[in-house]
Amino acid sequence: MIDQGRAARHWADALAAWAIPQEILDAAPERQPWRFSPEVFAWTPERAATEGPVVTPSRRRALEALGEGGTVLDVGAGGGRASLPLSPPATRVTAVDSSAELLEVFAEAADREGVDHRIVLGARPEVAPEVAPADVVVCHNVAYNIPDLPPFVRALSDHARRRVVLEVTVHHPASNLNEAWRALHGLERPTSPTADDAIAVLEEMGLEIRWEASERVVHAAGRDRADMVAHARQRLCVGPERDAEIEELLGADAGRPLRRIVTIWWDGTAG
């Protein structure tokens, strides 16, 4: 049996190990290696046409709880890829994100799709008091950014009347560049935490969770090979003189990576 807090401490310690050494950051041409372009997360017309009809496990679990209608809260909403396809039957989507730039992308997509929406700028759980409960709370690709996972998860539960749907990749989303870090910097990157570690934290909290694994080909819509190399270069803290090496390290399938995904869901506690 896991001691109280042990899984949560392991999660926090494992995430801390992903910090980039200061000497590499100091030498980096670009000072924001973790920043993503908003286009990566946007719910574009192209994605709406290709991904919209696809009912992923995470979307299926949210739709089950929505039934014939209900409201959705999207935490770490980005450009709305987790929540905008839920309308209809969702009657309203509230997006919470710490990036004003991404919320603007979300609002543009919601207006274009005719989705009734509200945006809230700020990080959870700090902005939780500003956000009303929803029938379904969705949270995709955020957990690996949250060192102190239990209070974050409690805030999700407290804002869901019916269900919380949490989606995580099996491995840390930056692990696809581990080989490149080794080749370019001689640096061994971590291999944890993983989705199993997230599940351990939720179980340690006493949540009655259910989960399922799946695989998904992720299309880099609107991004050509040069864009992908430039993005990898930024994350790897090197300059364009290393582009040829990065190009080779990315491999032929970089534009259509196969992601292993875990969908976790549980009942909300909001009244």
C-alpha cells in the first residue's frame, strides 16, 4: 500500500528533474525553450474537418457525461482542441488558461464555430473561485506542467457536476527529444513521471478512477518540416547551425507522430 503522499512526492520530484541545466539555458539563443506557438494548439478549420469527426476515448467519455446537453469547463484550454468539438451537445464552454494569447486563439475558434463561450485568464487552482462549476470538466495535456498535482485535481473535481476527463500522454511530452538532448548536449533526460505515476497520485487521493489507453497519430497541421525543426531547435536550446543534425534526429515520421494516450475519468463532486 502506498504511504499517504508518497505518489504525489514522486510526481513532483520526477517533474523537477526535467529542469534544463542553467548553463544550457544561459547559452541558449532563445530564452523560452518551453514556449509553444499558438498554432500548435489552435482548433483550425483544417483540424475541425479532419479531427472533428473522430471520437477519441477522451471525447467519448466527455460526450457520455454530457448526454443531450450540458456545460463544459476546459482547464488549460489552449486553442480549444479538447472542448470545442464537444459542442453540440455542449451548450456552453468555459476556457481557463494562463496564456492570454492562447485564449484569444480559443475565442476566435469558438466564434467561428458558433460555440457559446467564456474565457478566464489565469492558472488553476488559483483562479478556481472565479470559475463556476460545469457539468463536465476536461483537462488535456496539462498534468505534466503541474508539480503539485493533488490540489489541482481537487479543483477539477470540485468544479464538475458529472464527470472529470483527464488526458495525458503515457510518457512526458518532451521525451520525444531525449535522444536529441543526448546527441547535441550529452545530457541524459528523465524517463518519468509517466501516466502510471499520475494514476498512482489519483488513487492515493482516494478517487475512484477509470482509465483506458489508446494510440493516436497526431497530425502537425499547418506546420512544414522547417517549422518542426525550428520548434525542436528552440526546445533544445541551440541555434540554426544545428538544424541539419536536428533534421536527422527527428526522423521521417516527425510530422505524424504516434502518441500513446491515457484517458482517465471520475465523478465530479460539485453540487
